[in-house]
Amino acid sequence: MKIKAIIFDKDGTLFDIQRSWSQWCNIFIGKFCKVHALRPELLAQALNFDLESGLFRKDSIFVHGSIDEVIDKVHSVFPKIKRNAIHNALFEDIADTKQVPLTDLQKLFSQLYDFKIGLITNDSEDNALAHLDQHSLIKYFERIFGYDSGYGAKPDSGQLIAFCDQMALEPNEVLMVGDSQYDLIAAKNISMHCLGVLSGTASEDELREHTPHIINSIDVLYPWLVSIHKKE
């Protein structure tokens, strides 16, 4: 495995999905339901969010889907509410949501100076930039693509292809690191190396369907890369 570049997913990979987004989701459900006179449990069910524990369930569309998919899901449950109203409510204060890193990201990216670094997310590009900027991380990334950057969203491979094209790399020279089956499917479909991390909501069995390479979290990514290169 000769790696020249690494592409990261954002939520669940770089940042803790539960600690970063659960409080926001709880507030969103309360405010949205109050404005539109809805039953909170119905909206929570649509998002696969557990109101009792205040945590996302593993199959939450918010965890792995794009913003458009989240809007589609909410609209399917509440068809009388216009899609742009759902969109505007979702984006209210979302860029300012405090992101909780899964490791010391400054240290990690400083160790990865030999690699070109990218980020692809099913969140918006503006949100991705804002969330990375919270921790002064933008400087490490060659490219940052959201679902709205013009290359589609995972599990389609458009974002990955665009990164390879713009970096003049072949897919087999790149490693995709993600916590979701969407991340791994997008990579596998173009013969890109992929590494699953167990810091999201997917189980090891679910990720292992798509890659033999699994680590608990990116806090052990650098040692894993060193061990891989030593085997070559």
C-alpha cells in the first residue's frame, strides 16, 4: 500500500459525532417542533435520534447522510412543511456548533506532513470550513469538499475522484479514512484504499464488509501508517 495522500471524513472521524452534535440536535428538534407545532418524538424518529438518551442511533440519517437526505427525510414525515423552511432551520447556528476532536488534531496533522491531505463530508463545504477553523486546521488541507461543492455526496465517489484529479493522483495512491459505510463504499468503488475507524456509530462488522483495515480511532492512525509502510 503506497500512500501519497489521505482523505478524511469529518463527523465521526475527526470529530466526536455524539459530543459535537447531540446537544445541537436536541435543541433543533425542540425549536423546530415548537415553531411548526409538531410532536418531537416524530421528528426524533425521522432523524433516528433517541430523545431519552439524547444520542443518535447508529442508523441516523443525520450521521451518515447529506443535508439533502436529511431534508428529504424530514419532509417525507412532514410534507406540509416546505423544504426551504427545513433547510433554513437546519442551518441556523449549525456552523457555530462546537466540534469535539477525537484526538489532538494539530499533532496528528503535523505528523502527516509527507502526505497530501483532503477532507470530504456529506455536510456543507461552508460548515466543514467553519468546523475546521474552530481548531485552526484548514492550513493542513489541500482540498475540502462538501455535499454542495459540485461533486456529489457519499456513497457516490465524485468527491474522491475530484480530489484525485486535482491532485494528479491515482485512486490507489490515496487512503480514505472514515467511520461510515458510505465512506468506505465510495472509496472501494474506485479501487481506493480505505481505513475504517470505530469512532462513529457503525459496528466493526459493518465496516469490515468493505475493508480489512480497521482501527479504533484516528488517535492511532500515525502508528498504523508507520506499520503499514514497514511491511512494504
